[in-house]
Amino acid sequence: MILHKPDTHQVFKKRYHADNPCLEEDGYRIEVLIILRKLERLDKDEYSEEDRSEAEDLFEQRRQEELMKSGEDYEEDDPEEQ
């Protein structure tokens, strides 16, 4: 499950959703933290430094994968190589 950033610029520190259907998804807390890095709590539980480190690592890994993918797409579309 990959979440995308909302278009709003609101800054959240805490979020609680009763009957949150995402609770059943593995890793949803980390996915939310990747998007909302300043979030302190989600569903009444504080984020730990370990959670923050994991979210940062996943963010950086995905960013690197996107950069590599973008580079591959650019090379495939390069008219000088044809």
C-alpha cells in the first residue's frame, strides 16, 4: 500500500481515526509517517525514533528507485542513440 501526499498544506501533529480501515494493512503507520513527517502520534500511539528511521529509509530508497527509473526512461527516449 502506498499513500500519496494530500494536496492540503495543513500540518498535523496528531491523528486519530476510530474504526480506521487502514488498521488492517501492514505498514500503514510507516506509510503515513513517510507522507506526514512531522506527525507525532497516529491512532493514539506515538511514533518512536525507530519508526522515524524506518520511514526515512523507505522514503530515501523509493526516491533513489524513482531517480534510477527516470534515468532509464531518459536513456530509452534519447534520440541520439538511435
